Amino acid sequence: MFSLNARKIKIVSVIVAAAAIACLAAPQRLAGQDAGTKITFTAQGTFATPQVSGNDTLLLAGQPFQIKIVADASLTPSKHGRNWAAFSPLKMSGTINSGLLPGQPVKIGSSKAVIAQVVGASEDVFQAGFPVKVIGIDLQAIANITLPGGTLSTPLIRPFASVALDPTNATVTYSNATASTVLAVQTGTLVATLAAGAGAAQAAVAAPFAVVLHAGAQIVKPRELLTIRQ
């Protein structure tokens, strides 16, 4: 489900997924706000061929994918800095295709997904990750996506317009305890949308969280990393 182009943006990845999240307190909702406004982050497209690095044991290169992560607009970040915020645990669902099973889309899901968003001066960053089992194999997946500056108005959970994905701005890494594979996205999109029936005003109702943004500053590297565990 979604990774960062390290050659273009120097940022420490907010590494995301599994049981480490269980070590964090569950995110609290902002006091007095209308919970229930759902935002769906959808990434879909096709992985590039060949892979960027590693052994593509699942044969995902050249295959289509679709990933969705749902989050409530009232969530308080589990971790944050002056221009970034991370949220967990979130629900992920999706479909990938593997050359190991031609013509058979593989459904995947996780209740321990994490997303992190960074607002920068000229570029924004969207990161997502989750533990997942694919064809009986336990894996960790991390997506890093560079967004045009101004895509994110805030690092909080809010809708944003569709962004085109390509090998210059989006990568996905899947790994286990012994190996890691990096794939670029050949073509695709990332968008954050309101759930059906929710109004734009409703999504903006959440009171501001104590995140001080410095729009003219360069991207600030998160100091703390979430550890991925199954």
C-alpha cells in the first residue's frame, strides 16, 4: 500500500506497521469533535518492471495493485513533529496481483496500518505501512510517496486531490526478516476522499491539533521511528 523517493527528499522514513503499534496507546479523538467522518486514502496503479532492488520473490513487478486505508478525521496523531504526524492503528484493505498466481487477484488486509504525512516548503510526503500475509508469507510493506508542495494543507487526516504516481515519486518496499524488495510505481494515483454522504464542511470540523506548521521551512526529519513487528 503505499513508499518515499529518497533520492529527491532527505527524510528519515516513518517506518510503519504491526505489533509495535500495540505498544502505543490507541489514538484518542479530539475532545468535543464530531467523530465518524471517514477519510479513505486510495492508492492504485501498476508496479514498474524491473524492481528497483532486491529479489522480487512475489513477482509483483509489472502487476496492478489497489490499496485503501480508512481513517477518522478526528484522530489525534500517535506521534508528531512541527510539520509531520503519524496515525495508527488503521484499517487497510486491498488487492494485489502476483506472477506466481497469474490471473488470480490476491486480497490483502490489515487492522494495524500506519500512515504519516509531512508538510514541506516545496514537497509534501505521504507514507504508509502495514504487516500483511501474502500467499501464506508474513511480510511488512512500506510505501513512500512524494507529493507536490501544497497537496497537504495539514499533516492531520484530511482529504486531498488525486496525485499521479510514477517511478520518480513513489516506491513500495516489501520485506521479511531476511530480505527486502523495492518496487517503483510505473503509473497510478493517490487520493484522499470523504466517505459517501459526508460533507466537506464536516471533514474540516475537527479542532486544530497542537501541530505548529512552518510552511516556509524545509522538511523536518522525524526523530522517532515506529518499529515494524508482526
